[in-house]
Amino acid sequence: MNYDKFLKELYSLEDLKYKAFQSKIILSNDLIGVRTSHLKKIAKRISKENYLEFFRLNRHKLYEENLIHGLVLGYLKLDFDELKPLLNDFFPYIKNWAICDLTCSNLKIFKIKNIKETCFREIKKYIKMKNPWVNRFGYVLLLNYFVEDNYIDRIFELCNDYENEYYVKMSIAWLISVCYIKYKEKTLAYLKSSNLDNWTYNKAIQKIIESNRIGSDEKLTLKRMRKK
């Protein structure tokens, strides 16, 4: 592929207002300002072409270059064993929460029923790695694809063993809030017995309260559960 032509296409899609907005929320200036909808279209196209050549040529200097790399992985028609090394190669380029979360939301292979156990074992490895962005990657995959009967108890076990890093703790709080909506009693029981630090515990309570799917009385009860 012609990488200069690829970059020219990205710059032709620059949106300065969107760039200013994105720079503030992902705390980075290494971006062009291309909307995610455009990046997904480009990534889908690359996935049908010589994606390995794209990975080889990718300079990984810009937010958009890194995100497209992650999005391509979600569009590839590969077996999970074929995808695993490509995911591992991508991990060094997860440099903010947006690349992490958008890549996870596009990795639909993780919801295929007959390989979920294999995928779950891999996620456990991600959570144990000495890289907070990969840890967050694991937790965000869980909240996207594994909040169900077979995994809910194991999810809580994984939430008890985490790195003391802001974006990891935020992902755990988010995960617990998703669990609460579907498994209220189990999640309440977990919160009462968990070894979460007070900040992560209170952030989980906050994110549950922010949900529009619970009533005002329930929110009041949850507020009383906050720790000082």
C-alpha cells in the first residue's frame, strides 16, 4: 500500500472542531481530528486488503494511525488463534482510553459462544500483564462481552486483583456498574465483601447512580453505601 496516500486521505478528513474536542478528552495533541465513523470505514477497507503490509508500514505517531490499527483487528476474518499474536503486537500502541475502548467495542470475536472460554483465559492474561492499558483492555472486553451467568462470579474475582492506576480503576468501576444493571443482588453482595480501595468502590457506586435504569429510591440507598 502507499502509506503517504493513506496519510493524505486522513488529513483530507480533518475536522478542526472535532480535533479541539478530542484533544481535551483524550489529553493528546497527536491527532488530526478525524471522526471515528470515517476511521471505521478506512479500517474496514484495510482489513479486506493487505492488512499485514499496513501494520508493517504504520508509523504509529498519530492517534488515528493507532486507532485504525486497533479497528482493523476487529474486522479481520481470522480464527482466534490467528488473531492473538496480532493483538499482542498491537498492545504497545494503546496509548489512551479511547484507543483501548473503541478497539474493544469492535472486537466482536470475543462474543462468539464456542470460543468464549478460550477468550476469557486470554483476558485473564491481559489483566495480569505489567501494562495498565492492557489491563484496562481486559476489563473493557469483560464489560462488553462477558457480563452473563457463566462469567459474573469470575468477573468479580478479577476485579479484586488490579493495578493501582487511574484508568484501570476507572474501567473496574465501569465494569461493576454494568454488572449491577444485570446482576443487582450479586453485585451488591460483591461490593459489601470486596477488597476494592475506597476510591474505586465509590467510583463504582457513582457510575451505578449515573445510570438511567435505576430509580431515585435505589439511588438514595446507593449513596448511603459510599465510603469516607
